[in-house]
Amino acid sequence: MSTLAWGKPKIEIAPFVAGVLPVTPTWTEVTNIKEDSTKLNTAKGAKTEAPIEGGDVIDIRYKKNNYSLEVEIWATKGATKPIVDSDGIVAVNYAVRLTPEDVTQAGFMFPKAAVQVEDMFTSKDGKTWKYTFDALLPSTGTKVQAYTQP
């Protein structure tokens, strides 16, 4: 057991059906993840200040943060994309959850996310598919929720 929630993550995805996540979703594990490509990004919410004469600030207000999860997958011979796209566009929303290597550590989940796909290639690495999951506000709860594997 580790002290930190790091190491090889387990990433699972579940598609929305008719615009909603099913009560018992079908989770599919994403395989062949490129090492060190999994990244949770936070876009800090906009800050509004109330300045007064002399340069002091009497109050500050923040908007909510936005989140995205990026992961690159090796496009191995004969492999198919885990999520089908049309020029990067994915027609349905997905739920995505991440479990750290030490499954007793808390991971996180986006109960609802828009997905975008990029076909990538470098002469060093060859072909990969980069998936970006942008967290959306779900019908209940927050955009990012703690998740621990049962």
C-alpha cells in the first residue's frame, strides 16, 4: 500500500444511453495507456475583484473551476478506438472514472463528460489516440466526485 494515489491508473468509461447514464452502466476498462499520459487538468474559475481607491481589495468572488482528463492510448496493430468518433467529435456523453494503482486510495469520477479524440503520430512513438474528457455538470452532485473501487 502506498501513501499517495499515484502509479498506473485504471481508467473506465461508460456511455450515456438516450442522453442519460444508465442506472447500472456498462463500464469498459481503457487498455494500452501510454505511460505518463494520464493527466487531470484544472482550469481555475475566473476571479472578480472589488477594488477601492488606493489599490486595496474589499472583496473577491470566484467562478467554479472546470476540469478535463487527458489520456493517450497506443494505437496498436489491429486495435480499435475505445470510443468511436467522427473527425474528433463523439456523439454521446460518457462517464469516466479513475482508480489509482493502490486501489485503497481515492480516485475520481466525472459522472458526465463530453469527449474529444485526437489522432496523433510522432516518428518516435508512432500512432496514438488522445482522449480528452471535459467534465460537465451532472443531474446531481458535482462535476468531479471522489471514487474508490469497491
